[in-house]
Amino acid sequence: VPGDHATYMRLALDQAHESPPKPTNFRVGALLVDEDTSTILSRGYTLELPGNTHAEQCCLAKYAQAHDLPEERVGEVLPPNSVIYTTMEPCGLRLSGNLPCVERIVRTKEGGNGIRKVYLGVKEPEKFVGKNKGRKVLEDNGIEVVHVGGFEEEILRVATAGHEK
Ligand SMILES: Nc1nc(=O)c(N)c(NC[C@H](O)[C@H](O)[C@H](O)COP(=O)(O)O)[nH]1
Ligand SMILES: [Zn+2]
């Protein structure tokens, strides 16, 4: 049965609950979906893969790994109408200096179809890097950004669970 946006965002939020709490990031969950066939291609959560990894990064890396490719070449194997559901908007800047997920999503257009749309549950709180400017970068690269409402309170509670109260 084709999932609706809420179904997929709920599944992304389930992923966020798997993330180990940490004071210096947010606990986020992401889903990679083929919109043509309503197939879930990959799931990911913050810190799932070794290193200081983000949910969207893990989602892409796992799908690439399943095709024996490094994450930076995932665009070569994405179906034509791939989308990402992420509980929090992709980062445009990271305090660690690691490559932001907006760049990882934009580069999926290299060598293939690339991610078409990003569905987000909440905007990034301004705690670490101030205002997140990633949305404009995605849109400037032809990637549609859509807010899926209804989960904000739970998304933020999960995202900040590792922060000092
Ligand atoms: N969309 C998103 N997915 C994630 O999985 C995650 N952890 C963040 N978090 C954004 C926040 O801005 C960064 O976590 C801090 O800027 C610290 O940067 P690092 O995570 O250490 O690279 N945002
Ligand atoms: Zn990120």
C-alpha cells in the first residue's frame, strides 16, 4: 500500500529514537524512499554508522554500500524518483566541520538522477549553528523541500534528549 507522508515521517521518527543521545548534536531519523514504487530503499539515524555521522548521511551511505559503492557515488544507483524523509531539515553547516548533508544530497545529482525532494518534520533549532540556510541551497539545486507537519513536538523532544536540561 503506497505510504502517505505521515507514514514515512513516522518511520523516520522511529529511526530517531534509535540514536544514542549526545549533547553536541540532534537525534534525527531519515528514510530514503522510491516515490514511483512506494518502496523504502534505506533507513538511518544519527550516529548509526561509525564516526560522527548524521541520519541522512547514514541513509545514503547504507544504500550505496548495498550497491558496493561509497556514499559519494550513491547518485549512480538511485531510482529516478528518490526522496528523503528526515525528521529535521538537513544540515547546511556542522560545528564539527564535516560535510553537511545538504551537500551530500545535492551531489547525488552527479552521475545519476539524484534526490528529487526532501520532506522534513522540523526546521533545525538555532542551538549550534544559528539559522540553517540549507533549504535555499536545496531549492537552488532543483530539489523540492516539503514540510510534513504533525510530529514537531515529538521530533524536538527526541532530537534534544541528550542535551543538558
Ligand atoms: N539534520 C540533521 N541530522 C542529524 O543527524 C544531525 N545530527 C543534525 N544536527 C545538526 C547540528 O547542526 C550538528 O549536529 C552540529 O552542528 C554539530 O555538528 P556534528 O553533528 O558534530 O557534525 N541535523
Ligand atoms: Zn547533516
